[in-house]
Amino acid sequence: MTRAIGLVIFLSIAALLAMSSDPWDMHPPVKHKILLSGTFGELRTNHFHSGIDIKSRKGTVGDPVYAAWEGHISRIAVKSTGYGNALYIDHPNGKTTVYAHLHRFEPELATYIKEQQYLQESYEVNLYPDSSLFSVEKGEQIGLMGNSGRSFGPHLHFEIRDTESEVPLNPLHKGAIISDGTAPQLRELKIDYMDPDHRTFHQKKYQTINLGKRRYKIRGDTILAGAWRVGTQIKAYDLMEGASNLNGIYAMELRVDDEMVFSFSMDSISFDDTRYLNAHIDYLDRIRNKSYYHRGYRLPGNLIQIYREQGESGIIKLYKDKARKVDIRCSDSDGNTSTLLFWIKRAEDMRSPSTPSYNFRWSWDQAEYVSQADAEIHFPEACFYQDPLINYGCAQDDSDEHFSWSHDIDNHDDPIHKYFRVEIDMSSVPDELRDKAIIGRCGDDGQITNCGAQINESGKLETHVRSMGQYAIAIDTTPPTIKPTRFRSSMTGLRSMRFAISDDLKTSESARGLNYRATVDGKWVLFERDAKSDQIFHTFDDRIEKGVHQLRLEVWDDRMNKTVFKRSFTR
């Protein structure tokens, strides 16, 4: 009986200790001092940053990368774009860590990956090893920091995700990765004048003045705005000791007359929601000036769950005889906070709202389709973040490049959340060219971007796009080009052979980029791809023995226009 009671007490204490252990107690993914070139939730093109970017020790590839906790490798991805070489590790604590843009995998992993690439006859692979195949210990080296994929400098992109939902979590919580005492910088304030529909019709910018002690003001303190209601925007960056990078902030609070009316915090952001960034920022300023501001209010179609707001979603009503006190507080993940304080009231001289021209309008949360001449444009519900004002016109095009009317769709550069469908009649396309037909977007410089296409059940050419512009049917019959950059008849002494591949048309939306296949003496060989330089290369190993060999390299585009390079070489 006594032994049983003792066992119960022992197990209870063990359970309490287990419950009190810190689930964020991790091994750092690198062993050198951690400096960041990117924070979680940072504002990027069309998405929030889903992890943190850790700088390399000397600005070069090759720093060892370590597992944050024990677990097993659940996924290995090799891509020429995106995350490049990436590892995914599932952990018993219910989290998955991601290590992206790696330069090299550990030898055992590298051997397994190459075997799978040869089995699938593809450089790009997505592998899901059995949980018993690659177990890792906390702090075990798993690869080398690199610059693979869509990366523009050596670094480690590190993520923590909830394993079940795959939603990324902020790795900087609870000081898990770094401790930092530097507060955000508040660079600029923007005031949006808003019409009765809460659409911005005028903006004014105000430079901030740093008062020290993490306090900011604007010149004159009080803003006179010629509008009945306004919204605020703030350009803010987080810095850390030892690095000059302008990183993203963690949280913002907007208080009006000492009452919190709007706030956000970057705790977790699902990939399904990440494109809502274009509603969170001033999208027009981003595309025109490459400038990023955080809105202090929410657009009606912005459904991402990072906000807390009251009343009218952060929009401030103004009065002529009463100045409203406004303070904006921006914080980093360590709780360092900077505050901008000012007052705002309605001016005597009011600015009249102006509505841009349009010929189609509907509610942002409804589906709609518009048509003219030989085309129909289908917009799904919640395609926009506020009621769209669409200018849609078409014109006949007698040029040799187009085989339909030219359809110009414009929404005054407002952002688009979902893909919409473009269908164009194909009756003007000769039968022998139907399989070469694309829907192209015509640029201001006259260049055509291939947006892909397929013939639907109605016999129309169809594609899905997420950009406004001028669309028409074009024909692509030009094959890609292959240019040897490291190849000669005698490859003796060379470690690799390399080729540049290119196409005459840029691709976008649903169009497929260039694809390729290489064989030596009729057998598939691995050519890696560097998308940043549009080059493919083969590194020699024992699969190609010494002697004379025949190389065949095929490259084809979205419309299956193909170029073949055949040459013999001596190894």
C-alpha cells in the first residue's frame, strides 16, 4: 500500500515536471551568433514572411545547420525556386521545423535524395520518407546553410509550424531564438482621407521626429484633415543589435482618445491567408514606390485573423471643434515598444471625394461575370478586398500577333485576392495552330507574357489569372534556346557541364515554365537547375564512366515547342 502511494506521488511529480517544461526550449538552428535578415510576419511581395531568416556567419554558404528538437525527417523538397533545398522535421511536441535554402544535405540524406531523383527521373522532387527512416536528435547537424531556390544571399529560412494544421508559428516567441533590446523605428505616418464607402480618395504623408526614449512625434503635433473620416498607416521597421537589416515589426496598436480601436500581432499566419498581405498594406504605394506601410484599419474583405478592432475597424471620425488624440504603438517580439503620439481634427477646408471612372461595380463578397465581344471574365466571390470598380473595354486588333479582340481590364491598381477566369472565343485561330494558342497579357512595352491556356468544354480558350491588364489570344510557335556555357568535346578534367536555357516569352499565372530532360547514352542523367541564372548543370559522378558518350538534351516550353541539343563528348 505504501509503495503504491509512493509510486502515485512519483508519477504525479513527473507529470508536473513534464507539464512545466518549456516547449520552446530548443537548440538554435545555427551555433554562431544569430542575426536576422527577416522576421516572422514581415511584409513581402504578395505574402507575409512565414519564418525567420538567419544570416550566415561570414556572408557565405556552408554554415552548419542543426535540428531544433528531436524528431524524424518527414519531408524533403528539392526545387529550383521557392525554398530550394528544404528539410521538414516532425517533433513529438506537435511542431514541425523547416530548414530552407540549404546548400547541402548531410551525406546519408544526399545519397537517398539522388537515388529518388534517378528513380523519378526528375531533379525537382517532393519526398515523404517513412518516420522510421531518418530520425534526428536535438542539436544534430542536418545540412549546410545555402542560397538555393528563390534566395538572394546565403541565409537559413527557419520555420516552426503546427504539425497537424501546418500553420506557421512565430519562432521568436518567448525569446526562443534571440534576445533583443532594440525597439522598432517609426519612419513615416500616412493619413488616408476616406469617403462614405470607406474608400481612400486622398493621402498625406508626415515624417516622424524621434524624441528619444522610444517616443516619436510629427512636426506641429496636430493634423488638420479635410475629411469626415480618416484611416492611419505607419511605416515601421524592427532593428536588432549587430545588424543593419530593416526587419518587420511584431505588433501594432492604435489608440484613439486613449481607447484601443485597432491592433494586430504576428503570432501565426496560415498559408491560406498569407495573400491578405495586399489588403494589410498600402498596395498601390508598394507597386509604385516599393514602399511598405501597415494599415491602422481593416478593409472589409480582409479576412486574415491577426487583428483585434472595435467600432469601425480602426477608421477615425473627425470633428471640427475637437482634436482627437491618436497614439500608435509598434512592438517587436521581445516586447520593445515605440510610440507615435499626435492629435487630429477636421479642417475648415474640406476635400471633395472623387470616384475613379468605371463601368462595372459589385459587392466584394459576391461573384460576378462581365463580357464584351468574344470574351467572358468570371470573378469569384471575395476576389477583392473592397467593392471593385472595374474599367473594362475591348478593341479589335489587326496585328499578326493577336487572334482575338484585345480585352483591357483595369481596377485602378487595387489588389486582387483570388484567381479569376478569362475565356476567349477561338474562332479566329486556324485549326493547325490551336494547340499553340495562349492567352497573353500585353505589357506597355509591347511584350507578351504567356498566361497559359486550355481549351474548355465550350471550345473556348481559358486561363486563370490574378492580375489586371490587357488580354488577347496569341500564338507561341518559337522553341526555347539552349546555349552551352561549360561544354566541350573533351570533358576530361571538368567536374560538370552546364547550359543556359531560355524562352522568347515570359510566363506567369497558370503557364508552365521551361522543362527539360537529359540523357547520356540513352540513360537519364541528373541535371540540377539554378532558376536565378536560368542554367542547368550536371555534376559528374561514377554513373558516367571514362570514354566517349552521347549527350541528348531536350528543352520544351508551355506549348510543347521543343529544342534538342545532341553532341558527343569524351569523359
